Amino acid sequence: MGTGWRRGAAALALVGAIGWAAAQLPDAPVEAGEASFVPEPELARLAALGFESLLGDYYWMRAVQIVGSTEGPVGRSHQIGRLIDVVTTLDPWVDHPYRFAALWMTDDEPAVRYANALLERGIAHHPDNWLNRFHLGFNHFFYFGEADEAAAVLEPAVHLQGAPRYLGRLVARLRSDAGGGELEAAAAFLNELLRQNSDPFVQAEYEKALDEIEAERRARLLDAARREFEKRHGRDIRRVAELVQVPPPVLRRLPPEPHGFEWEIDAETGLIVSSYIGHRYQVRIDGTNRQLLERFHTRSKQPGGDS
């Protein structure tokens, strides 16, 4: 019996098994069309009767086909989510579908929250995989501005195998974004990472981050003095030096820039920055991603949203 015949028989058996399992599911509602109907995950699991992986592959391919179709995935986040929910209910030990959901379920707030729930399922079944935590942390920060939640999700991933060296610095920055009190927590976190790690390259990254935190701490003192200046004089400062030069001075002297450079007002952001570092200690979003974020918030405010 030839190899080709055996492969053909196996393929037929596979198709038959998927068809048989799918046939156990109830018919789609008349109003739902074939392209949009997806069964309830638990119902799909009960109907699989031992063919969970095969049936999961079938719904996984349907999700992939949506992304690769001529219409594309835009506006179909919730359909993708329902498919990935079925896939990961049938076989929760799959890996990539969790992150696939995170990448393509971005139409509106409910879609991203749905993707986050799927990522949490992925973390529960793959606790040693840092990537699911990274995607979940990204969603919390980028789409919802939830810096605390993002830091809490990412912190356990710092020491996981394969996690990039910058992850500890990212967690510290997220903590500093949460408010003034969190800047001290960010410094403590980095100092502990520095103590635990003997790799000189990693240590150099953490030491650089600690330098930036110290500069940020002093810049925030200047921010407070700037607000006081505006209250006293009815205008904003034109140069940082005005905080000590314009009578009555707000400060007797400026806090020294930690690297021996100057304090200046950034022309783009209007923030007080170190001329050595050139930016404030925070997670920054570039112009392209900021446009994507604006579109996301616009869609989320529209009545009805995605379906």
C-alpha cells in the first residue's frame, strides 16, 4: 500500500472527523449567516466528543481566513474573538492563537477587553511564556492607559526564560507613569533587579534607568516650581532659569542636572527635560501609534461599536 494512498486516507479521515464533530452542533440561526455564526465554546466542546483538537483546528483556520480575506479583519474583531474563544476552549494548551487574538482584536474597547480575557487564559495555561504577559501588558497600557495593571502583569515575566533585557526597565517606567509616589517604587524595583543580576550588560541598562529616574525626580521638582511661577506671575516660564532669576524667585537655585548638563524646555512637548537625556522618564508613544490609538478611541465612542 503506497505512501500517497495512506496520506490520502488520513486526510479523508481528518476531514470526516471534523465534519462529524461540526455536524453535532446546532444549525446556525437563520439571521446569522454562515460566515458569522460561531457556536458557544462550551457547546462546541461537548459536541467534539474526543475530536477537540481537530474541531479546534477547523475554527482556527476560520479565524486565519478572516484576517487573510480580501475584506480583511477591520470591523470583525468580535467574530475573531468568538472563534479564538472556541479554539482555546477546545484546546487551551494551544499557544499562538492567544496572541493572534491580541493582534487582531483591536476595533474597540470591548474587543480589546475580550482579547485580554483570552490572554489571561493563555497565561494560566502557559505560565512560563513571557509573550502572553507582554501582549496583555501592552493592551492595558496602550489602549486603556492602565500603567499599574500593565506593570503588575509584566513584572512576573522579567525573569522568565527568553524575556528581553529591557523588560525590567519597562516595568519601572510603567510604575513611574502611575504617579509621583510610584517613582520611588520604580527605583526600588530596578535596584532589586540590579542586585539580582550579574550580567554587566543588563546591569548597565538598569543603572542607566536609575540615572533617568533621578533626573525625572528633579524634573518633577522643577514642574512644581513652574506651576508656582505661573500662579505668581500669570504666565509660563520662557526659560528654566527664570525660576531663579525673575523676582521674587520661586527657587533659590535650580536642582543640578545629574550628568552636569542643563535643564531646558523641550520644543516639541513643552516639558522641562535634561539636555543630556532629552526626554522625560515615561513610556512614550510615537506619532504613528498615537494615530492608531486616536482611531481606536473614536471607534470605541461610536454607538453600537463592532458586532
